[in-house]
Amino acid sequence: ALAALDDSSPGPEVIAVEVLPGSENKFPTSHSAVLSLSLLDDSSNLSRTLFIKKEFAEALASRAGVRIPRAGITRGRLEALGDSEVGDPAGEEPAQEVLRDCGAILLLECAEGYEQMSPLPPRRAEAALAAAARLHAAGWEQQELLQAAAGRLQRHGGSFALSIRNPKELTKLRGNWARFVDTFGPLAPELFARPSVLQLGDRLEAWSGWVAQQLSPGPEAACATIVHGDFKAMNVFLPPDSDDTRQAMLIDFASTGVGYGMADVAMHLSHSVAPADLADGGEERLLDAYLQALEVARGNEAAEYPRELALRHYRLAVVDYGRFVVSRFWGDASPETFAKKMGSPNTTLVNRDVDAALKFVERIDTALQVLESEGKGP
């Protein structure tokens, strides 16, 4: 593929390509590896590393309601490997039927010197939230961009968006919650003695549709933006804690679409921050850090995002993520199943840590109580 790059374009010539040992990953729907390129430029030998990933068509078309990305056919230039931007215009876009019979090859610059971890301590969580804030600021109320995103990405962003979930999940809310109460009740008798907590399955079932609707803004809606959609710690590349010169980077945009930025924030704090770091005002401090980063990224001329509106979006998203966790993950939840997943950083903390799960229940209950007090729900 590299040899097929436009020979007429100026720039270095690829003279050798090597797959770095140990860098290959083969999965049923994709293959990836890190390449080491030897380049010749004006008689000087150069080298560059490149990440390559091949996606198969069946993986791109597997989720209901999500269109296959339409990628223009372009002529690549070697300068795209890091020296300048690709300047060639895209050709005609293939039809969806054509895309279903092919895959995609991604060539990406390697992000070297970055770290991944979960859970995140508060300072690292702030860096991750700042990266999300920059994404949200870039698409904030940009109607033309959001209209295109709604048509070409996920209409309602989020891996847990109700519009893309299996409808059968909602039928599991009551039963899953009843089993959760039976299993975890003895570990927190005061929490499960609250009538509102005992009735949480019924309440989530009653409110899920309305909450999801509130979190599904159109491209023209106030505060609508581009959301990452799967904003967990392992989808963030973090510079070393001692490095103040580089910013965190987001990866894996498979669930990106239109939404409210607080949906990303609510998932992140529950998925990737330890309950001890959310206690004693820690949750509020992280919310403030996000809002401050968003304000900076949007600039001084941007209209205000009122704090109370932001917190309302956050409460809605906590309830929405709670619906997803209870219906999708907590059917067989127990301290034993949590212990088996404790070492899995891609698994949400509320499905592998007992304390995180119980504190999450409290946050869902509190958020629902505030929404119920408004008198605007179903």
C-alpha cells in the first residue's frame, strides 16, 4: 500500500518497511501493528513509526442505526506521514452497497510516550476531562457540523444511547435490580432500607424513555455538540504526570455523535474515577474542572453555559448511564463476579468494584429525586 503512494509527489521515498516485533494484534474484526519505515530524502536516511489498522466491513456494519462511514477515495502523499497535510481533494464517495463489501486501512502516527490507566486519580481525570472539553467546544452549537454528524455518524452519540440499544434491555431493569438488591443488600443495609432505592428498578423503567429524549438534542438545539460517546479512561492517552507540555488525547470514536457534553462527563466519572476520589466534594471539583476547561476552550466571546443547566444535563446523564448499567451489566452482578473483573481496566468501575457500585446507586437515586421534584417527567 505504501509503495502505491503517488510517486510524482515530492517528499521522502519509502525504502524499507518492517513490522515491529510484538506489535501485532489480530482480532476477528480487525488487525493492527506498528510499522517502522525507513525513508530516503535528499540522500539522507530518515525513520518514522506508523500505526496501521485494518477493519473488516462486517464490523463497520454491525450496529443497528449506525451508517457505515463514507470515506472518500483519495490519493495519499508521503508527506501525510508527518511533514504536512494531505492536499489532494477527495474523489467520488462510494455507495453504501460498495462499502459493505470492503474494509478500511488506517495509517496513523504513533502516540509515543503516553500512558493509559484506570481508575484515574483526580489530576489525571482533570486532564482527560479537559481533552473532552476541547472536543465539545469544537462542535458547540455548530449547526452545519452537527447536521452532518447526525447524518454520517451516530444520530444520538453514546455507546449507551437508548436509541441504539436492544429494546429487550429495558425489560430487564426490574428483574436485574431485584437480584442486585438481594445480593448487595446485606452489604449496605442502610442504603437498601431507603424506599426510593428499593424502587429504583421501577423508577428507572418509568423514566428511561423520557430521560433519553431529554439527552437527544437535535443539531439546532442550544448546547448541542459532538460527544465522544465512550469516554472511559482507556480511551484517553495521557502524557506523563510530570509533563505539562502535552495535552491528553482521545481515541476510539466509534460511538461519536450529537449530544450534550455532560453525557461524556457522567460516564467518565462513574466508569473511571474511584469512589474515594468522588467523595467529600471530589465529584463537584471534577465537574468544576470540566466546566472551567470548557469555558476556556470555547473562548471569551461564547455564550454562557449556565451552571444549573450543566448540572441538570449531568443528572440526566447519570440516570441514563444508570439505566444502561442496570439493564446491561447487573443481571448477574455479585461481589464474586466483580472480583473476577477487578483487573480489567476497560470494564466500568461500577461493574467491578463493590464500593463504586453502591456509591453509583446513591448518585442515581439522588439524581432521579431531583428530576422527580421538577414535575416535568413522564
